[in-house]
Amino acid sequence: MADNSSVSHTAAPHAPSVELAAHIAGAIQAAGGWLPFDRFMQLALYAPGLGYYAHGSRKFGQLARDGSDFVTAPELSPLFGQTLATAVAEALQHTGTDEVWEFGAGSGALAEQVLGELAQRGQAPRRYTIVDVSGALRARQQQRLTAHGAIVQWADTLPEAMTGVVLGNEVLDAMPVKLLARVDGAWHERGVIFKPNWSVAPDGQAQTAINSEAFAWSDRATALRPPLAIEGGHDCVTEIHPQAEAFVRTVAERLARGGRGAAFFIDYGFPEAEYYHPQRHMGTLACHRAHRMDDAPLADVGEKDITAHVNFTGIALAAQDAGLSVLGYTSQGRFLLNNGLAERMAALPIIERAPAMKLLAEHEMGELFKVIGLAVGEGWAAQGFAAGDRTHRL
């Protein structure tokens, strides 16, 4: 994200936010008064017509003044997708396939960049299929990608068997997570309860007020545990990722059935030894709005993104369990350099190089973001992991 400074939002939520809060409150009551956080996060982000990714507000952009909430790599520089296309072209050739699948295509910028570069190389795929749960974003994608005609298609479900190259840029971090809290040595699952405020109606009668203060944390004892024991006896909060791992397992199973294919997932995260390090005692859950970050996911529901870092060890294991092999795992910066980003930057005017530098710089996206490559069968010596491969650290 472009700016990780903390911010507090006190403006009154608009009607869809209030409606979403009421919808979530109803779900909590229907569930007996307590909702696990992953279900709360699912509703906050994806409730039809109401969730953050389901309504029409602008999400992607470079500055808060353009009405956006955060920036992704394709929005920073077209060199991101153009360079990623090198890895896609290599994967299409090695797998003998002619289709690309992109999950969570956002504004459509990445698809536009990858397709443009592949076409310039004379390697345009037969089909580029986008799978996105957001109808609002799909409409924007369709408008942006009209120049590519019937090559681009959209799908709501996956076939039982898939072939081709799968792309997922900042998809896994937006998948709902379960929260675990160790308090006084005992593990709990952290969930959400509804604590309505009360207001006085014009006729003097008390009525329930649905607002950003209506939700609160509540812990319940659980048998769930992090995949790696967290050393020490201190209190801590962390996440586990059953939905992201189930998603990767499903994609891997479909590719394995198809017999040919590869996948690249790009996101911020760590291997599990770093993810569950004792010093990361507050977890990684964060919210993004107007290019600022806060740690209050229960407030202003539907008005901001909610994310958690990715446990790449869990992703690798889920893929391997379903029959894929790991091509490699490295930082985004190293992956892009291996695929020729420096040479592309050198051909640009100096003023156009600065945004691309953010893709590489360790204090920006270069180190925090990682790339994992997966393939059906034994794979190949992928160029993106030729130097700086960290698979041994997963």
C-alpha cells in the first residue's frame, strides 16, 4: 500500500455502510450472538451489493485525492505487468498451454499489461479468463479490456479440470482469516458480537442505532492452533488461513486434473517461521482506506479494505497436497529483476523510472511482497527464480 500511516475516520457512514452493518448484525443474531471473524470479514468485504468489494466505490489508485484507497503494483507502473508477462510467456511455452486465468483482476490493469505485452511478442493467448467475485469491478474490467475482444472472458465458476497459467496479484491477502488469541496461556478464537447503541426517536421512544460502535470483540476457547507453535507464554494474536489454503488447493486440484499448467501468486507475506515469530505478537490484520492504514476492522464496515499477510508455507503445502510442485519462492523485487525489469527501466526516461523503483525498493514493495510459482509435474528452471530463490525457507 502507498501509505501505512495510521488514521482515524470519524465521518458518519453513508447509507450502504449502515445497511451492511445491519446485515452483519442480523447474521450475528442468527448465529446465536457470536460470529467468527472470518465470517465477519467475508460479509464486510463481499456481501452482495454492500461489502467493500461489492459496491461501486473506487479502490485502486495512486493518491487519496483521486478517491482511491490503496495502490497495487499494476497501478504503480505498467512495467509490472509487462515484466510479469515474461514469466507468463515462459510458463505457457513450458506447459504447452494457451490460456491465462487471472483471479481478482481489480481494475483490469494487470490483464491489460500482460495481454498487451504478450500480443507484442506474438504470443497472445487463445483465451484470458478473469474470475472476480465483484460485479462492480467486473464492469470496469470489461470497459478497460474491450480492445482485446473475445480473448477476454469472465467466469463465475471453475471447470473441473483446468489448463493454462494462473495469476493472482494481491488476491490471497483479501481472503477471510480466522483470528486466534492466546490469553494467559490459553488459546481462543476471536469473534465478533453485536452491541447496539440506543438513540431516542422523535416520538421519544428508544431505538437501536446501527453504527461503527455496534460491534465488539469476543473470545471463545478453541482447539484451533497456529500451524507453528509460537514460543513464549506472552499474550498474542495471530491469523490462520483456511480459506486461502482451500482456494489454492482447489486451483491446484483443477490444474492437476488438466495435466498441464502453472500458477504465480504475488502478495505480501512471510514463510511460517517468520509469520509466527514471537515478536509478531499482534498479528498482521490491517485495514486500508484513503491510502492510510488502521487496525480497526470492526469500524466503518464496507468503507475500507481488510487484509492479512499471507503464510506462504501454508500456500506451498496446500498446492503440494493437491499435486503441484513449487517452481520457486522469492521477493517481488528479485522476481522482477530476474525477468528483465532493470532492462525495461533503462529504456525509459528518468521521470518514468521512479514509479517502477517502488516495485523493487526494499522499503516499498520489493521485499515485503513475495512471489510463489507452482506447476503441474516437476516444473522447470523458471527464470523468475534464477537468482534469490528462497524455497528452502518455506
